Amino acid sequence: MNAMPKVFVAGPVSWNRLVMVDQLPEPRPHTVFARAHRTALGGTSAGKALNLAHLGAEVTLRTVVGDDEPGRAITEALTAAGVELLAEVVPGASEQHLNLMTPDGGRVSIYLDLPDSGRARPDERAMAALAEADAAVIDLAEHSRPLLAAAREAGVPVWCDVHDYDGHADFHRDFVDAADYLFLNDDGMSEPDLLAFLTARVAQGARVAVATRGAAGAVAASDGELHHVPAAPVDRIVDTNGAGDAFFSGFLVAHLGGADTPTALAAGAAQAALCLGSPDLAPR
């Protein structure tokens, strides 16, 4: 493995308005005062790219942005962090969210805009970067879906994060089936179902299947075993955005460096803790 692993990432990026509130609003008409608010880079692929770069990986990110000011802000933030960006610019808006966030990690994300990515297709630059990568991270998005098959054809291991997958949603199925390394969180399944799902995915061909469990740590199925790791301690949670992507990235870089599954889980937990203590998607 290279001293600096090459990782190809494909998926969504966004420009977000983050609004901090004491608690998430109840579903009734009323007034809420924000504790603070700011704009910032968002999106699961941006989170992974930034954390991978922070960990020393050589990162290429293929994504889609709109021809607007948020799109230019996204591009500037990623390139400033050392990410090689292959951004297809489409007419109209970039992806934007309004995120309501609480001090204990609660969040409601409201989609404000999405880019018109229906005609966006990976170009020759993306295919060349993919073929040279040590790992292909293909995140949930229609414009990244074609790269699942492309990575398989190129013989590059596929890493997918299906977030709060419930075990049934059709949108996620191609990503679940293609993943050599599969990640999700525990929001969509009960614990018995989650453990059974991880074990089944490995039996059906995945090399490793990992579920993050928030403050309860994470669990992984590999080589016929279940491995558990506690969450790494955090002195003060500053911002929960990007913590799952940080865990994914810590695990990936450790794995590419030769770590076994328990060691890679611990590396993921450590990177997530650093992210939780940072106001950004990745530690500074």
C-alpha cells in the first residue's frame, strides 16, 4: 500500500445554513430563538473527503454543483483543504440545506435546493482517477450510482455508507449489494435486526460490514465474528455534523494501512471524537 493512499470519492456536497437551537421545535405554530447560526460546507461526500485529507490520504472527489454562489463556495472550501475536485457544474442551484441542531446532537435537515444532476455522467477524468485509486467511496446519489459498476470493472474495492438504511429501501439496494465495505448507522433498525443484517452482508460477500451506534460506539462483522468498539471520549461536543463520515474515514485509512478490524474500528472512533470537538466537518 502507498504511504499516502489514493481514495476516490463520489457523491453529494452542499452549502448549508446551520441554526443552533436549545431543542428541536415541536410540530405546532410557535416562535423559536436561535442560539447561533452560520453557513458552512456540508454533504456526506464533502465530510469524507475532508476527513480523509486530514488523515493524509490523497483524495479525489467527483460531485455535482450548481452554477451559483453556493457552488463556488463549495468548490473553494474543498480545494483549499487539499481535495482534488472534479465538479460537474450544472445550470441552476447547488444542493443547500437548513439544519436545525441542538447541543446534544439532535438535528433536522431541511433540503432547500438540489442540483439538476439528471444528465450528469462521470467523465474521463473521473474514470481515470477511479482506476488509480486504492479505494472507491461511492455515496448515495443518483449521479454517483453509475460508478458502482465502474469501480467493480476497474477492480477497485467499493466502500459505501448507507446511513440510516432500514434493510428494505429500494434506493439503497444497489449500494448495499455492490459494497465490499459497508457502513450504516443504527437509526433504521433494532439492534437484533442490525446485527443480523451485518452478519448476513458478510455471508453474502461483503468483506466488512460496520454499524455506528452514536455514544454506544460501533460494531463490525468480519471473518465470521462481531467486533465492538466503544465511542472515544469527547471533552465537549461542539458540532455533530460529519462525525459519521469521520468514523468512516478513520476506519478506511487505518484499514488501507494494514490494520485489522478492531484496530480500524478504534481509529474510526478516534477520528469521530476529533470531529465532534470541531465546528467543521473535519478536525482542523
